[in-house]
Amino acid sequence: MSTASDPVPENSGRSAVTEPENANVEAMKNITEEEDVAAPAQPFAEYVDPVKSRKVFGLKGSATYRPLKGNDPLNYEEKYPEDAYCQEMGSNARVFRTLVDERAKHDTNMVEEARDGVDVLLVFAGLFSAVVTTFVAQTSQSLQADYTEMSANLLFEMINIQRAIASGASLDTVAPSPLNPNIAFIASTTSVWVNGLWFTSLALSLTTALVSVLIKQWLHHYMALPSGTPRERSLLQQFRFAGLQKWRVNIIIGLLPVLMHTALAIFFIGLVIFLGTLRDAIAWIVGAITAIAYTAYLMAHILPLIFSQCPYRTPLCDLLHVLYRHVIQYAIHILMCCEVPSHSAPWKDLTSLESDVVRLVSGELSVEALHWLFSMSSNPTVRSIVLQAIGGLHPALQSK
């Protein structure tokens, strides 16, 4: 029997209500555990963020992290909604939006590469033209009569006549002046060659600058697209790209450096001839340097045609490869007295040949790539990934 002095439990008034609630909670926990055990395993485990799943003050955070749909810019199926029925080729179809994006990336890379090359040529052509103009301004005077020299010769002849009169000698002993206004002026062969070569070099250099400016305008027009639906923009892009291929704009861009290099070679030839009239030794030195430089220049363009791994490849190499193909086909046609058989293997460009070589040595390249990544990176996660990737190599390559 309790008395007034006995302490009263705090939960005594709620014991009748709390016990059923506790029973319900325990029952719900048992049901949840049974459902978790009976639930089938998910085919793909979701990423669990340890920071978000950690309990803070007894409260459980968000257990799973699901990336937002459409965040991958390369997944166009998530980036753009699915087309409605019979609208797969409509004005706003997903395929045209994808085409606009892919064409924009391709054209941006292509135009930037072309603009970089054209900008370099513009700077070089401007500097080279200024140098050639300085030389031409001095040597062009040899193509016309030098009246200062003519006056000096006539004055010297007059002095000799006066001396002959004073000494009583015959005037026939006085040599006439080789230069006088009555004799037609004829420039020397050396002056004609030097000025002809240097003027040609200057013309080629200025032509390169002119064509470079035109190409920059062509590329600007190619990239400037008017507003419109994705279908209109994609078709306009395709139309302009086909125009670039049809009118051989890439070949014109590739020939511009050849034009500039030809101008430089012509200038060096004229310089050697010009120096030959002054000092033979200097002319031989400059001629030897020019010969060595342009021999190396030609070899640098021939080697990529023979060795696919040679890094000396330029746009001119692709043009030389096409020229080589036509020469070979023409030679076969002449030797065989017939056309090239239609069943012959298709001719591959340099890029396709390079891809074939890479496929042949893909195993060795994989080993070299993993070795480079492991040795050049100090990131421990990178090295861990490399070690895991080694297990996927062919057994014959793992020992290398």
C-alpha cells in the first residue's frame, strides 16, 4: 500500500497507453525487416554518399545520391525529349537538334585550326613582304639608267680632253665615255635575274596575304548561321559544309603555306645571285644553307607518306598523298594499257592508314600508355586504377 511519502513514477499515468504503442512499433519493425529480407537484390547498386548517410544527432541523412537526368551533355537521349509520333523528322526533331550540336563542335574545331594557320601566314607574309621590299627598293635602280654615273663618266671624259689639248696630244687618244644619253641603256643579266626573282617573291607573298584575308572572310560567313528551327539550321550547315568540300576550300588552305614557302625559296635564289656579284664566298655559304634547308623541307613532307608514325605531317602531306595516288593509277593505266580494275582495294588516306597501324599495335600501345600514366602521375588513385587495368591486359602483355 502506497503512502503519500512514496515517489510517484513519471510514466505511471501513461503506462496503459505506451505499452500498446510500443507493441505496434515493434510489430512495424518486424514487418519492415521481413520486407527488407524478402526484397529482391537490385541489379545496379546506387551510390551511397557516406557524408549524407551519416547520422547526425540521431537523425539519418539522405542515403542515396541520384544524379539529375540530362546532366551528361553527350547523352542526347536524355538531353532532348523524345519526338512525338510521326514527328521524327519535324522542324524541332531531336535528330536535328543533335545534328546542330555535333556539327557545331566539328565546325568549331575545323575553323579554329584553319584560322590559326591563316593568322600565322598573315603575320609571316607581312614581315617577309617588308624585308623583300627593302631589298627591291635598292636593286630596282639597276634596271634603269643611272644619270649620276653617266654625269660622272662624261665629266671624266671632258677632263681627259682638256688634258690632251693642254699637252698637245691627239684627241683620238681619249677614250669616249661608255655612258651617254645617245646610247640605249641595257641592264645586266644579273640585275634582271635578281630583280625578277625578288619581284616574283614579293608578288607571291602579297598573294598569300590576300588569299588569307579572303579565307578568313569565307570562314566567318560559314560559321554565321541565321536564326531558325533546328531543321533549318542543320540543313543550312550541311549545305555549307558540302560547299566547302565541293569548292576545295580545304585544299586552298593547305596550299597557302606552299605558296609562302615557294616565295621564300625564290627570294633565297635571288639572294645567292645577288651576293655572287659581290663576294663568291658569301654566296656559296648562303646557297649551301638554302639547299640544306629545302632538302630537309622536302624530306619532312615525304617521310609521313612512308612512315605513319612520323610526326612531320602537314596539310601538304595529304595533298602529296592524293597526287601520289593519281600518279600511281595513271602509271598502272599506261603500263597495263587498260583502266584500273574495279575490284581493286580502295585507296586509303593517311588518317585511315594511321588508324590501321594503331589497331595492329594496340596491345603494345596499351602497355606504353599504362606505363606512362603510372610513371607521370603522383595521384594514388590514378596508380590504383592503372594497377587494376593491368589485370585486363592479355596475359602475353602483362609480363612487359
